[in-house]
Amino acid sequence: MEIGIIGLGRMGSNMALRLIAKGHRVVVNNRSPGPMKEIASRGAIAANTPQELVGSLAPPRAVWLMVPAGRPVDDMMSAVLPTMSKGDTLIDGGNSYYKHTLVRAEEAMRYGVDFVDVGTSGGVWGRENGYCLMVGGDEEVVGRLRPLFEALAPAPDQGWSRVGPIGAGHFVKIVHNGIEYGLMQAYAEGFAIMERKTDFCLDLAKIAEIWGSGSVVRSWLLELTAAALRSNGDLSKIVPRVDDSGEGRWAVAEAIDLDVAAPVITLSLQARLRSRDQRAYGDRLLAVLREQFGAHPVQREV
């Protein structure tokens, strides 16, 4: 097949390279020219504008957006939809909010363009290992794109599936990322407990490695934990700040809307927010309250 990819960040670039390696014709566009030149030197066709990218594809076209969620998706849709034709397909493979996806699908349909949303997981390792693809869209439309999904996935019959109609792909990805928050938080807390037990002189990297074989808590995240601890065991140069890109918040909001208890995901999100609270006003107030009612000592900054 042939595919146009707009957005050559870490995932977009690697997805393009994986598709090229699988024999697909890939046309690329990116806001900055550097990544385009790099991918073009490795087999892609560079298009100077999104409109030029659409024109470089033979109908029925497939254009895959890998741009940041939010306004960039809307801006890119406004740029490409007027140049697309009935029967073309627009794919949003970023971390969009599924309710926004439903609105965007309606906009695409006004142009006669099919819309597919893909929750994409695999990070920077996806090019080598393949991507997990959670696909939302019409069954027939998804079927037409099957060769692309099979090429991007770890194997043609593994790691991807149509999970439901339009919007379902991004919804499932929201839940996926919420679970990811909880897993990461559990690992972080467990290793923090072991790191504090200094009298045992525990080799945390070694523990992560042995847990990775046969243990019920084995996972790829644990393999990454072992690799990180091997290269920088005491984490002394790492600032203890953990950002979030929004999916965890959406997962918590959905749990509340659906009356589903999700304490682990919710608390893992709260832990990330806490890591960014340099002022720690609430903690200061707690210390003062203990002083007020019980005359407990308070440490004061000089």
C-alpha cells in the first residue's frame, strides 16, 4: 500500500521507517524540514506541505496524522480535508480524547472522507518490536487498511485489532494509559521501599532482572526498570518531577462518569501531580496545624 504520514516526532518517524522496511510507499510531511530530510534519505518521499502530501497519493488515499493531541489535530484536518476526496481515509494515531474524535469524524464525513482512530502504543521501541494498535472505525474501512496495521504490529496477527466503532480506539488507549500509570507507580513505590532498606545492600537492578523471569509481576516495564537502574542506580541526577500528558486524567474522569471505582489509577495520577508541587503548600499547612493543636515542632527554612 501507500500511506501519507504527517508528523514525524519520535513515533511518527519510527512508524514511517517500519512501513518502508515492510515495502510500503510512504509520503511524509513535517512542520520542520529536518526529520523529513532524514526519513526521505531512508526511502520516504518528502512533501513540502500537507496539501502536497495528499496530492502525491493515488486515490483512495490514506493519510495518517501523528501530531500532538488537541489544536494541532484540528489545524491539520482543516489543512488536508479540503484536498481529500470521497473514499479517502483520515487516520488519527495520536493520543486524542475520544469525544473530540467523534466530533472530528463528523467533520471528515462532511467531505465524504472516512475516519479511523488508532490508539498507538510502543514508544521509541515500536520500530524494532512493533506497535500495539487499538483501532476504532467502520469494519470495511479498517479492513482496507489491514496491510498497514499488520506491518506496524509486532506480527500480522498479533498486537492490533479493531476494538469498536469510531472513537473506540482512542477510548481504549485512554484506559491503557491509565493502567500504565498504575503499574509504573506500583513499581516505583516497591523499589523505593527496597532502596530505603540500606542494611540489606540490595542490588535493585539485579532484583528487577530476576523478577523479569518467571515472576507474576514480570513485564516490559520491569525490563526498562532494570535497564534504567543498571545505567544510573542511585538516580542522583534525576529531578523528582513526573509529568503527565493527559490520558490519565481522562481515564479518571471516565471512571467517575461511569461510576467505576478506580483508586489505583486515580492515586497514581495524584502522585504525579504531587511530584510537581515544589511549593508544597498543603504539607506546610499540615505541619503548622500539628504545631497549633499539639505544640509539635516545626522545621522552618532559614
